Amino acid sequence: MNIAIFISPRHRVPPNEEKILAPWYLAEDLVNGLVDRKKTVYLFAAKTSQTKGILCDYGIEPTFPMKSKFSQFEYKEYVKRMDQLLFSKMVETTQEKSIEVVHSHQLENAYEIIRDAPPSLQFVFTLHDPLNEDKERLIAQLNTLPNCHFVSISDSQRQNLPYRFAATVYNGIRIIDWSFQVNPSDYLLHMGRLVPEKGLDDAILAAIKLNMQLEIGTDFSDSNINKDYYKKRIEPYLKNPLIGEPGIVTGNEKKILYKQARALLFPIKWEEPFGLVMTEAMACGTPVVAYGRGSAPEVVVDGITGFIVNESEKEKRGNWIVKKPGVDGLVEAVERINAMDERGYSAMREACRQHVEDYFSVKNMVIGYEKVYNMILGRE
């Protein structure tokens, strides 16, 4: 089986910017994993990308470093042109390279090119974002083409929408990169963008009520911070000695924060499509306390690898172990964790690690996509 993996040339694979760019990292892991399973894989991505597969970049440089040279509108149009150029070059060469399946990690700028592609060529689209009105319009358009198929990264993401979903394939992480720690420190952790949807304000209020230290890992790039939210809902609490100053954390620093945390607070206020931070934390043994929205109830096992909490009395998504909603529910969940004896808490941390190994490894992700390719080609 010859497979093409497409990822926008906005960034190289893997990215070399300190930004939250999960699709580019996942594309890298998917290509390398498929090659390890003896598949012939062509990665269509920006120049300088690194891969075990066969890189096809057509000389297209990463577009993100060019952003400062354009106005916002001009940059958007430049990105679109480069995306379409790479995508069209890929489709042109599929017959020459005997490619049967094209797997794209974006929906934009593809319809017109696929419409004119050989009808036998099958296209798979992984949906990395919440399915808002704009995304649904693109999906509906592509869904009119019988050779287009979609993969959700959680069951909640697709919300029973009537499109050609081939499967749900959970995002995978490299388990070996996340070291397990049995005995952590006593602080709480929040990881995520400084936007209302990530619920840092609720995490802060819970930490103060619990009288526990809260460490905050984030991304300060313009696209990942809501300045009004930060100014009004976060900054006033940064004088409290319990609340750490938000900081950019990457690489080893990020891994240390995860594995030494008592628990990760993940009080999301949107329909999170997946949430890699939950699996990263659990891989280190750190239980997750999350609001029961989006993918959280699929990723966290209530009472086993952490706790699920209803966001409010109006937003009840399940009959979880913790009955209190909102910040009070976060507090109750952490109090339950703190009340565990050493043996019980160690068992929860071990369960976290095992859960990620069983369901959210790169190997599981690669096998899941391989099954999708075989299914749409009628081989399974």
C-alpha cells in the first residue's frame, strides 16, 4: 500500500516554533509509524521537514516565517496559494507513485483539486478542530465527492453528523517520551492556551479554595492568548503566592511539570475535540480532573484515572462520582485524590499510565489509520 500524507506547509515537520502545533507532530508520528510497519509513505510537507518517509516538498518553504512580510490578508492568501500548490502537486504525482490513499490533515483549499482528481483515488481527512459552521461547510462540500472520507479524533467531535465518517482514531503520543513518576510533588497543574475555553480561571479559583500551589504552562503567541480574558480573569490572581506566573514550557521542562504534579486541572468550557494534555499528563502518572465536555469523558476514566466534573447545574453531561458542579466539583475531586492513602494514589497513577499505553499510544493511532485505509480500499 502506497500512502500520501499531506500537511500544510505553514510549518515544517516537526515544527521548530514554540507553539501548540499538534497536527504537525501527529503527522510526523503517523508517517514514521507507518514506515515502521513496512508501508511506503510519501510526506507532502514543507521543505526541511524530517521524516522516515519520502519527503515531497517541491521546494516550498515553511510559510509561517514569512508572516511578518505580509499584511494579514496578504499572508492568508499566500498560505492558501502554497497549500493549493502543494496539494495539486501531490495529486498530479499520485499515479506516478502508485499512491492509493491520500491522508490530509486539513480541509481547506482541497475541494476543487479533488473534484478533478482520478475518482479511484481515495482521500481521508482527519478533523483536528471543533466542527464549527465554517468547518461543517467544508465537510459538507467534500462529502459530495464519493472518494472523500472523514476521521474524527473523538466520538464527541462528530456529534452524530451525517457525513462519511470512516472511524474515530484517537491521537497518539510517544509513550517512551513521557517518563512515569510514582511519587509526585504536591502542586496542581494547568496546561493550555490563555483563552476562556481552557478554563484557567476556574483552575485558579479551585487551587485557592484548596490552598494548593497551581503551576501554569501556556503559549503566549498572539493566536493562543485572549488579552481581555487574561487581563480581567487571570492577572488579578497572579499576586497570590499560590498561583504561579504563566510561562511557556516546552521539552523537558514540560515533562517535569507533568510528572511531578499531584493532578492536572482541565476545566474546559468548550467541546474539546481531543486534548493531548490529558494523555500527556496521564502518561506521566498524573490524574486528570476535567469538566465533562467534548472528549474528556472518552479520555479520562472517572474514578480510575482522575475525575469528571459537570461544569454547572445547567451543563450536566453525566452522573459522575463527584456530584458538585463547577469549581466546587474541582475542589471535591482534588480532595478525593488527596484523601487517598499512598497505595490507592499510587494505583491511580499506575492506572493512568496503563490507560494511555492501552488506548492513546502512537502505535494504536497508526494501527487505527491503517485500518481506515484498508476499509476504504475494500480490503477489510
